[in-house]
Amino acid sequence: MQEQVGQAVIGAFAARAVWTRSQFIAGRSNDIGGAVKTIACTREDVMKLLRYGPPGAEKPGMLANDGTIRCLSSIVRDIDGFALSEASLKTIASIDPGTLPKVEGNPRIGPCIVRPVNYICIGLNYADHAAETGNPIPKEPIVFLKSLSAFSGPNDDVRLPRGATKLDWEVELGVVIGKLSRYVPENTAMEHVAGYCVCNDVSEREYQLERGGTWDKGKGCETFGPTGPWMVTKDEVSDPQDLPLWTEVNGRRMQDGSTQTMIFGVAKLVSYVSHFIILHPGDVIATGTPPGVGAGLKPEPIFLKAGDVMRLGIEGLGIQTQRIVPA
């Protein structure tokens, strides 16, 4: 939202009056790519949709109040465009998770939705992030596409491309589209939103900024799109423009921002993008990142290397954990 440009973050953590930070413990400390061990949230009635199982063979699930995963395969075939329709989401919401089969063990958690038709990212969409990178405030949203081969689970390893030296992190609010969207007016844009999730717009800065052409080559490498752990429906998020979001690298807090400082808000972005790209149910818009990326650190930037661990989250939407491994 333009009126928020340059505004100080006042009450950026006001959401904590409603939420306590969800705890997503992803496997053992030496098994970061593992599964849900326990998840706690003060809002026990919030519906959290997820997918579990090996890559390419994930099944739909729902997180129960006791932190266990319940299988939704008898209700929907997957967390896809059909499941994200308003009617399907109402049906799922009416189900008592305790009546669904409990998923035993600690399965891998996959992306919270099926591979989308479009994975759209917005660049320099936080006033304070634009400032740290020395860029002017964009007059219009900066739109680019992330390769769908980058799409990965929230706790899958992130592969450091061969020869890469400037791997970076970007926690982002993901907007999941719920119905076909083309030329959507801003005042009805939220009707096209199914829900929200955590995205990590992993970036290789040399590829992005120093190798010529567009940003795509620095944004679309394999595993550069961790998405999840779950999707929360839009009715469970009172204000998407008031969500704290953060990143830690090797236990050190690097990003600690709020969606309050977005330049273009969720409704504007859904409307704007729909005038250039037809949005399909299940498509994702990663809405930009707050300050604290490695490339913007002073006096010297910091970049990820093999063995480093990223941990990032958004209030109420869960936590991701990824280890960097060589490609």
C-alpha cells in the first residue's frame, strides 16, 4: 500500500496478542529434512492444510489440534485447485480432524499445495528492503516468475548451485489463489485468495544481478522455492498486512520485519498481476521480503554456504527449516 511507504513499523508484533509463534519442529537436529514432530498454536480452531510423503507422491493432510497429521485422501485427491475452491474449503472446514485417519510416524512435509501453474514473485516490495539495497521505491510492482523446478518442501535441503558464491535468503508471505483470476478489480481481489503460506525466495545474487538478463537465473535453481509447511485459509488471517515475519541463519536472527511495510498490499498485487498473467487456482504470489537479506548487510554482505541452516517463519503460518547442501 502506497501510504505505507517509508512508514515506521509501529506495533509490528501486535499480532502476538492473538498468536503465539507456531512451533514447527522438523525432525531431529541431525535430520532437518524430516517431518512434523509437534506443532503448537494458541488458535486451535485454525485449519491448516498440508501435504506429506515422498517428493512426487505427497498426500493431502490436515493438522489436528494435538499436532498430529490427519489424512484427507478420502475427502480430496490433493491440495489442488479443486480443493482450494470456496465450496471445497467449506467442506473441509466442517470436518472434525479427529474423525480422520491419523498419519503414523514422521513423514516428510511437502509443499502445502500441488505444483502451481504460476509461481509469481514480487521484487523490492518492502520500503525498508528497497532502502537497504539502495534501490528507489518502485512505482509499480516488479513481477518475475520462479521456475517450477524450484518448487520444494518447507524442510527439504536447499542445493547450492555448482560454482555459486552468493546464495541468499528471503522470507516472504505467499498468497495462494483460489479461483481463476483475470483483470480482477482491486476492490474484489481478496475474493480470489484462498489462503496464505510461508515462502522462501532463495536467491543467488551473482546469477541474479551480475550475469546479465533478467533476475530469473538467480531465482529459479532447483530447491529455490520452499513453500509451506501449511496453508491457512484467508478467513483465519484477520489482516495480511500486519504479520511479523523473520529469518534465522545458524541461529542468528537476520530478518525481523512485518508485512506492514509492504509497498503494494495483497489486494493490489492480486489485481495487478491478473492484468498481465491469468492466475489459476493454486497459483502462488510470493509478495516480497523485508530487510535483512545477506546481500544488504553492512559492512560486508553474508552469503550461505554448504552446511548452513536457514529457519524462517511468519506469525501463525508456521516455520520452515532448510540445510544448505552441495548440488
